[in-house]
Amino acid sequence: MTSDVGTSQWVAAFRRRVRRWYRLHGRELPWKEDADPYSVWVREIMLQQTTVAAVVPYLEKFLDEFPTVTSLAQASEEAVLRVWEGLGYYSRARNLHRAATMIVEEWEGVWPRSADAIECLPGVGRYTASAIASFAFDEAAPIVEANTLRLYSRLLGMVDDPARASGQKQLWAFAERVVPPARPGQFNQALMDLGATVCRSEPLCEECPVRLNCQAFRLGITSRVPMRRRRARITELHETAVVIKRSGDVLMIRYSEEGRWPGLWGFPLISRARGETLDQPTTILDLVREMRARGIDIEFCRQLGEFRHGVTRFRIHLQAADVSWVDGEWNGGERAEWIPIDELSRRPLSVPGRQVAQWIRKPA
Ligand code: SF4
């Protein structure tokens, strides 16, 4: 079958149908009317790899804490990470902070209005730049993100891998073709809403306003498009968080830039073999030996608790050991500090670190 997808007539009918559907069925997102570039930027960064439901409370808290780009630039990176704590993918928060500094120091707090210029900011890719430019400045900038990728792939009947360069090229070319000059931000939002609520992984084609525009529907291949990628294999990690106490302080590590929690604080972590637990004397001996290799003699006191946590492609089985310091200073490589237990609430901690901090506060 010859496709008419992308002809002027097709585009006009498609835009009309999308707009009409959006007026009646668009999502009632809390930021629907908010076109301020700063809040659009923060929320779009938060929405990367994170659901709307998870973002809503974080966005509110973030904008309360840092209401303007200047207040964000003036904050410390630790303060920004503390507000971001629990949302994951922490490089996003650090890039926001860096970009805020750039906007204030290099651009005197004035936002560039075009997607091309906005894309120069750290952590801002083509999608985010286009979202800000179209929502905040009415630039007819095209978007491709998870929901629209699915929608466009099906409209085009595209059987290529959408993650490959050739697939990406087709999707962006399609997005450029359909974005209208009038109210492009609203139209982009409508496309995302349509992808999120109708053209879902299991598409609701019977309810779809653009069924007549859809190649995959016509060809009966909606379940095969877009091509699915294999999920990354999950790696199981067994670790012990070592809570080393010394006169009311605990030893905390600032995790490295390359690690799972860049820039966040947590307890020293020791790998355990699967099946090893802190109620086995050999595990405790290994723990003492490992800590000595990092400069600190300890005495094991008790196990604090157990915790399972998923982060990116890892599933961590964590046990926490309550130990007391006997002698020595940390030489394990990362930056370390003795921190009063009461101060832990103010530091940005990894999710397991926060859990362990709560256990510490409970009496033995
Ligand atoms: S007809 Fe089905 S597959 Fe095509 S755009 Fe609509 S919901 Fe998606």
C-alpha cells in the first residue's frame, strides 16, 4: 500500500484531529498552563526517565526551594542534590545546577529563545531544548521523546529500530513536518498526551483520533511497531554498608563522579558473595579485613537491617553493619568525613544511605 503519510493534506487532517482530541481529552497535568521557561526546563529534566506521578511532588518542592534560575545558581550543589534525593539519575540535578550558573553568569539571567541556543546548556538534549522553545517561546520546534517516538513510529508504520540513527532521522523529520507554526507548544503537548494515553504500549486504536492517519493500524502491525529492544540484564549485587561510629560521629563517603550515586553521600560499601550474611563469623572477619585495608580498624557490634533496592541496571541486596571505630583513618580513595549523626538529615544521601541513616536512629 502506498502511504500518503506526510503529504500536505495528511498533515492538515492530522493536526486538526490531534487538536480536537486534545481539547476534549488532553491530560490535566498540574503544569498545563505554566509556560515559564525556568519551570518548563526543570520539569522536562525531571521527566527524563521518570513518570509524571513521581515528578509532581519533587517539582513542587524544587520550585519552592529554588523559585528562580538565580536562586538555583546561588545554591550549593549539595543543597540541590538534597532536594533531588530519591528521584535518581543524579547527573540531571548536577547539570541543572551547572546550567543555572551558566545562564546567570554568561547570559545575565536571560534565557535564549531558540532551541539551538538552549541546546548548549549542560544536560539539555534536542528534545528538552525543543520542549522549552515550543512551550515557553512558541518556536515551532519538533519533539521526539518516549511517547511521541511510539506514536510517530506507528503513524509511519516504521519497522526500523527507532533507536538507530536511520530510525531517529525518520522520526525527527516526521516531527519537523507535523509541528505547526501556530501554538506549537500546545500541539507538542497534545502529541505527548496522545502517545501516553491512547497510543500506549498496548494501543487503544478503537479510541484513537488519528486512526485514519496510521500506517501501522492500516497494515495491522501495531503490536510490532516500534521495534522493541531487549531489556538490559539486571546485575545482582550483594553489599554491606559499614556504619563506623566514633564519639557520636559516623564516617561518610562522598561517592565518586563515575559511581552509582555521583556526588551523593553514603556509608562505605563492601561487596559480599551471594549467600554471605552478617550472622556468619567468616563474613564479619572479611568485613574487618576489608576495612583494615582501607585504613580503619573496627569492632563489629551488630547487624542493623537488610534492604533491597534497584538502581539503573543493578539490584542491590544490602545489609548494614553497625561497627565501632578502634583506630586509623580512611584511605579508601573517596572523600570521607566524620559527620555528626544529627547532620545526616541535611546531607544528600543515596537511597540505601537514607535507609541506613534511619536505622541508626533506632535504639539497638
Ligand atoms: S491507530 Fe493505534 S497504533 Fe495508530 S496511532 Fe492510533 S493508537 Fe497508535
